[in-house]
Amino acid sequence: MAEKPVTNVTVLAVFPAAEDRTSLTNIFTDSDWNVQFTRDLAETQTALERSFVGVVMSDCRLSDGHCWKDLLNELEKMVSHPPLIVADHLADERLWAEVLNLGAYDLLAKPFDAREVLQAVKMACRRREKEHEILPRRKPAGSTLQAPAGEKRTNASHG
């Protein structure tokens, strides 16, 4: 019996290329996940501010010259940020190690394999749900970051 997928979760997919968007649309068509597309870092920041996102998937390079590392830096400014899944045509061991070591959740190869995409998103959603049970969803506007009881707060620059 197949495991029930996490439902009602938005997957924010940051992919400038139409072929990636079409592929992901087809992959998620019969799933319980909602997919929202953005093309660059600014659109992605706006989408993250407007709605709760369970998982972010991103191309290695964005249309505005930014890359997945810039996106990860922005996500890490959130109190409880969604996991980042990176995708690239050159998904080799070196890039995989870099992605994981810098704090992203996973690396997927393009062109996409539907089973791999759905499995990675399912596992990232489960991780997000577990973390979300402990941390608040979003820092209220104008407030300072406060660590949950028992955790130390690190100094971070927030602009």
C-alpha cells in the first residue's frame, strides 16, 4: 500500500525555462500538491511573503543572474523556511555535495524523472511539517527574531 502524500502543500517552483515548467506541471497534475511558478529571485521573495510554501524547487541558475545559493540565503532569513530542492542538467556528485553541505535539501537531475521529483517533494514536505510543528510560520512584521524555548538565537543580518 502506497504512503499517503502530504496534501494541500504549495510547491514553489523557480524555473525560468518553459520546458521545466511544462514538465513539472505534468508531474504534479495528478498529485495533491499545488505548484506555483516564479522565474527569478524577486518574484520568489514576493511569493514567499504572500503565502505559506511547503517546499521550494529551483533551477541552479535563475533568469535574473542569481543562483540557487542566493535563493537559499533568502530562505534562511525566514524563521521557519521551506526546504530547497535544486535541479540542474549537470547534477553530479560535486554539485550534490555542495547543495547538501550549504543547507539545501536535495539535488535533482534534469530532465526530471517524475518518481524522483514526487519522492523528493514528499520527503521535503514531511521534514517541513515536522519543523513547522515546533517553529512559528513567519516572523511578524516589525518584530525581532526569537528562538524557540531551549534554542540559542544566532546573530544574522536581516534587511
